[in-house]
Amino acid sequence: MYKYFIFILLSICYGQQISFIRFYANNHDYLSDNRLLATARFNKPYIQVFYNDNKVPIIREFIDSEGNLVNKEIFEYENEKILIRRYFLDHELKPDSLIQYGVDEPWSLEFQKVIKDKNKYYFEGQESKFILNSSNQIKKIVFSNVQGLDYGEIKFIYDHLGFLKGESWITLPSKITIRRFLYDVDMLTGRKEIWEYGENGQEISHVALTQPPASTLYKTPPPRFGNRLDEISIILEDISSLDIDIPFDVFIPKTDFDLMILTNTDSLMIDLININSNQVIFKIIGDTNSLTMPVFRVKSITSKY
């Protein structure tokens, strides 16, 4: 989660060019655009804001009186001026939380489906704040409406190994739990189960997922060398052993030996053993000894399959 978060932030920063910087004494001055002179910011806390060519902020940093970073915010826009995400980092530039704006945020859409007596206009201009825990996992999501009032939250529960064990969907300010999800993962068998419970504790759904053992994933042995030519032998064995009736005419070329053609146009019937970047290892038909040929002397090799 942490590496993915940093990757996203770097992508945003490199995708937005900084044109100029402005300084503010506090957040109130920032909102009212009451600027601070660059020479007046020393020995006192202040805010420095980086703007792009469109004069919209892309980075905001809070600095203490000693010039150290307290926290940092990065803004992401759609169509250059529509704010869609706001990332929060601590003084060590580690992710703390993020806010996603707009009615299309997936978690908020699912949460709104189970809320009663709310008209669609209540959620216009809503925002979803994702808060991380000390392990850089999502601790909870808080949903707010256009008035800045929190109308719900989703809390995530983890076990001591960091695996997700459950979710609680809670309406605010009433603090009523309208949904609960429980997760169970069997590490030995790979079996995963999900239970969903409603407001009154009734079970709404139960899903179990299992992964088949690796031995059942292939009906026939996988390719021995990862060579597509080698797969032909498996196909031939499958057709022969299972007596497969192919509903169309098919021709699979097959000879008794491999054919090697040299750069001087000479040709040899061989039994191919191996090929590497330097040489070809083979046997001449009728001879039991292994021979080698530099690859620069070989024009082509046609497999017997």
C-alpha cells in the first residue's frame, strides 16, 4: 500500500509543473489569499504553496518556526482545474490519508445504497476521506456531504498478521451499524469466506471461494521446456490416448528425425539434444556420440514434430 501510494504521488508531481510559490501565515490567510512576504516568513510557522501555470495549487507544505516540514498536501486535478483528490503526508513524507471528491467514488456509492431516507441531492459535492493506520493499511473511510457534515464511515478490522478480518459500516451522527462484513482465510487450503450482516444482525449473504490444487489445473502435463514445438508432442499424445475426434481436417507434420541445414547449404538428419546461445548439441542418426556445432554455422533446424 505504501509503495503504491508513493508511486501515485510521484506520478502526480512529475505530471504537474510548478510555476511559482506563495507564502501564507496560516490557513485562514491561505483561504482568503492574504499573502505573506517571503522575507517575513523566517522564525515563525508558515504555509508555502506551489502553483502551476493555471494558478491552481498543486502542493501545500506546513513549515514550523525552525524551518522543518510539519506535514504536506498534494492536490490532483481533472481537466486542469477540477480537484478530484487530495493527499496528506506527515513530516517524514509517509502517507497519512487522502480525500477523494465527487459523487462517483465507489465506496461512497455502495454506502449510499444502504442508507435510508436520503435523497440523491444530499450527496452532491460529497467527499471520501481514507485514513491509514501505522501499518499503512486503510483504517477507515469517512464520508462527508457538501455541507462538511459526516454522514457515515467504514471501519476496517485487521488481525495481528495484518489480514483484513472485517468491516463495520456506520451512519453518522446516529452511529448505527447498518452493515457488517466478516472475512475468514484458511492459509493452508486457500479457502476464503465472506459473511454480510444487516442492521439487525441478520445474515444477508455468504460467499466461499476455494482455489483448486495445482495438480488439477492441467489436464495434460505442461510443456517440458517452455518450447512451443515441444507442446506438439503433448497434443499428439493427448489425441492418441483419449481418442479425440477432431471435427475438421488437420495436418500435424511429423518426421522421424530433426533436419539441420548449415550455412553452406549442407543438410543433416539429426536427433536434436539442446540449443544455447553458442552452440547446437545433437547426435548424427546412427551414431551414439553427442556432437556440437557453432550456431553461426547453422542456418535452420526443423523439428521432427
